[in-house]
Amino acid sequence: MAFVAGACLVLAAPAPAQVPARELPDFTTLVEQVGPSVVNIRTTERVRAGQLPGGPQMDEEMQEFFRRFFGVPMPGPRPDPRRPQRPGQEEEQPRGVGSGFMITPDGYVMTNAHVVEGADEVYVTLTDKREFKAKIIGTDKRTDVAVVKIEASALPAVKIGDVSRLKVGEWVMAIGSPFGLDNTVTAGIVSAKGRETGDYLPFIQTDVAINPGNSGGPLLNLRGEVVGINSQIYSRSGGFMGISFAIPIDEAMRVAEQLRATGRVIRGRIGVQIDQVTKEVAESIGLGKPIGALVRSVEDGGPAQKAGLEAGDIITRFDGKPIERASDLPRIVGNSKPGNKLSLQVFRRGNYRDLTVTVGEFEPERPVRTGSVEPPQGGASSSAAQGLGLVVADLSAAEQRELGLKSGVRVASVDGPAARAGLREDDVILAVANTEVRDVKQFEAVLRKLDKSKPFNVLFRRGEWAQYAVIRPGR
């Protein structure tokens, strides 16, 4: 018997591609470089003896109660027996601790507005333990930016970075005074950019540990440049939970320059109240994507009204810049110089229109009118309107004057699909399916032309506010 010996060939699996190892960043050089530019800020307020900071008078019995049951001192420092105090005498009490950083060698320091707000005295302590009494140059609550000044020279100012170069995932570092612990360094990465929190500015989101006392301190990139001011945290406990927010430094520097020049910030305004555009509304009115800012009301006699803007318009561009989200508009308008004539694009009833607005100067918002108009009795209803649960009536001359409207129909009663869409009695319907409605007759004519099997949009006004609803006839 012949045997044939066969060779068994074993193929080795290909080695996995080697991923170049990356070392974790070393922050020591960065701390040595930037640390001296970061300062501790403490604030005080003057209160009368026995008074809680920011609170009412406390008599001796109440002070003794707190000392016995809650420890010493509670809630404020016990009077020094070597310094007897006369009734009504004022004393300085600690108010809060924060952080800041020097933006010029001659003593201008940037911090958060909430750090110095309400303070009678502000003290700035440098890393070399020198302490200065600071003067508040200006604060801006809308951006939470403040500038204070100390009398010193040849100070180590920070380098300002380019926020547009900042990338999600990039390493960043914070220096501040959490819980009063001076020159504390924490590090992490950029979690997101342009994060909306309901404030005037889009924030830089990080996972850098930020706690009370870090407010006003710098957020730094690995080049040692300041890219933000640590301002807020997301927390359910009051402490750090892995999400913190910083004000972009480019926005903060624009504010700081105005504060240094005039002590206040001048912003543009056009006099509109706005809201987000939902996907449902965008599709129903033919806009397609949920972009732009929905104009809910237009200030009487304001720049927007003079430019021809109407409630229900959707602003899609301002000064050539696209408005992707409603929050984009206040920032772009706010950075515009009052008096300038700028272009804006609106989407109105299925078409784009170009308008020109003269930017006004920002002022406190006008109070919303609360007076009501006695509605006229009665209402009209066609079979088409009844199928939607609507009974409508023409606006009286008094209502038109009060509401500042020349057209529209008032909802006398509502039920069925219209009620489920959110319409209420006394709402004023301004347009149906992108068609302006002047009176009951036209309202009924528009309804008769609609495909009753498909949803359609209704622009209506409730009080001072305009908004959209989508009615689904079959539901």
C-alpha cells in the first residue's frame, strides 16, 4: 500500500493594522504658562450688625438659636467681642467666591456677571497672593460677562484663542477656585459646540469638572489659549455631574470691548417676539425643513412693523446670514449696529419675500397688553367649518382697532378636529393653508377648496401672539 504524505499548510492570519499610540496630554507646562493669569475673585456686601447678607435683621435670641442647634458660626460670623458694635453699624460680610482672568497687562479682568452682581466690594487675588480691591467696569447679564479693573501693571495677560478652530473631542483645561480652593486645575474634552441652553449665546459644552467658584475662570485649549469662560453646569444635586458650559471667548471679547469703552453693551433690535419652527409646521406651510424664526408678534411702531413684517412670517435670513434656528436671530440682530439698514428674507404664505429693516437700539421689552375686548355676539358657520368643529365671526371695528388687525375671523366656538389642533374660543384666524383670510365669507370659500382628506395649516393669533396649528379633518 502506498502512502502519499501531504503537507499541511497553515496560513497565519494577517496582523491587525497598528493604530499609532497616543499619549495622554501633559498639562504641567500649560498650567505653568497660564496659571499666573488666573485670579480668585471674592465679593462682599455691607450689612448692619445682626443682619444676614441680603436678608432681614436677626436679633440676638435668633443668633443664639442658630449657634446652639446648628453649630458656630451659623448663619453668619459671630461678632468679635474685641470690636463692640453699635446698633445699626455696618460691617462687611462675605458674599461669594468666583474666578477670573487678566485680559490686559494693565489690570482688566474678565469674569461672569453673576460673580460680581450685587456686590459692594470686589477683591481680586493673584497667584502670588497679592490682593487688590477692584472696580466694576461693567456687567452684561444677557451674556453673563463682566469686566473689573485693578490698579496694577505688567500683569500676565492670557492669549485669546479662535473658537472656530475648536473641535468636538479636543482636550481642554479649566483653572479656577471651586469651593474657594484657589488655582484648581481640571481637564476634559469638548463635548459639543453651539449648545443651546435658552440663553443669549450658544455655549461650548465640556465634561471638564466645574463647581461653584469656577464661574468666570478660563477654558483653555492645549495651545494655552482661552476659548471660553466657564459659566454654568447641568446638575440635579448642585454639584458637577459631567456636563458644564462655557461662554465662547469671541462673543465674550466683543462684550468686554464695549464694557471697557462705554460701561454698557449696545445691541440692535427689530421688535419681534419669535419662536421655533416645528417640523410639522414647516411641512404644512411648504417651507420643507424646520428652519428660521417664527414671528409670533410684531411690536407696534417698531422697526419690524415699519419694514413690513407680519405675525406668522418666518425669518429665514438676516443681513445675508441664514437663520437655521430661532435662537440665531437674536444673536445676529444683537450684533448689528443700531441705525443700519439691513436686508432680511421671510417666508410668508408659501413665498419668499425680501424686506429691508432699519435696526433699532435694544431697550426693555414692552409689557404685553392684558386688556380684553368684549367679543361680539353670534357667529357664522358653513358645513365645511362645522365639519372641523369651528364657528367663526367677523371682527368688529373695535376688535380690529384693539388688536391692530385689518382682517381675520374670530373663533366663536370650537370643537372636534380644530379643538384637537389647539384652537380656542376667541382666537383670531389670520390665514388658512397659506391663504390670508379677510372675513367669514372668504374663510368659508377657502375651506371649500381644501382637500378634506389632508391636513392643512392655520395661522392664528391668541392675544399678542401668532402661531400655527395643523388641523387633521379626519381625526
